[in-house]
Amino acid sequence: MIATVLPVVALLGVVGSGLMAGVFFAFSTSVMPALRRLRPAAGAEAMQQVNRVIQNPLFLLVFMGTGVLSLLLVIGAPISGSPGTAWVVIGGLLYLVGSIGLTFVVNVPMNNRLDAANPLTDKGAATWADYLSRWTAWNHARALACVAATAALAVGLPGVR
């Protein structure tokens, strides 16, 4: 059964981690630089709305679903004993740590602090300035982790057939 299901799970993992790499890359290369050009209050308010809107069923399906797939791969690939096992496990771990882990440990707490801030106050402006640099740096790390996860899973995919 594992030999039949594992290639499908790995392929879906490649697609999901690739989609998340694209989301994080788009934020790093366009969304955050655009928000940086706005007045601090406008940038902070826009990001507050983005953080609310992104929590939608389709985004969460891809983000969390890829996490579930990655966990299944980390557990199931070694059982299969296929030649690509190491790459599949590395890819799954990169996604779990670099996407899911960083999001919940770093980015979500920063999103919550920004959401609680009033962008029209000096404290809110200071929160936004700190958010822009720190959040974006950690988002770069998430993007790189997802690119690496996608590559590792793709390299390991032929071995799980």
C-alpha cells in the first residue's frame, strides 16, 4: 500500500511546497517592498488586512495540507526503503521546519503584534518599522526553505516509485 500511495503523496508535496515557495517569494519580492513605499500607517493597515484575508480555506488547505503530506513523507518514506528516501525525508523536514515551524514560531506572533497595534500612533509606527524588517527577513527564510523542500522532494520523487 505504501508503495502505491507514496509517489502520489510525494508529487502532491512537490506541488504544495512549490506553491508555498511562490507565495513567500511574491511577498518578499513585491508585496513587502510595495508596502514599504506607503506611509507607515497605510502600509501597516494594508498588511493587517492581508494577514486577515490570507487565512482563507484555499490558502490553509495548501499551507497545512502540504504540512500533513510532508509529515506522511517523513514517516512513510523510510518504511518504503526506496532509493530517493533521504531526499524525500529532507524535503519533508525542510517544509515542516522552514514553512510551518517558522510561520507559527516567528511570523504569526509578529502578525498578532501588528494586528494589535494602532498604526496611527507613534508606537504603531515603531511596530510597523520593526515588522517590515524582521518579518520580511524571516519570510525570505521561509521562501528559501520551501524552494529547497520542493527541489529535494522532486529529486527524491523518482526513487519513491
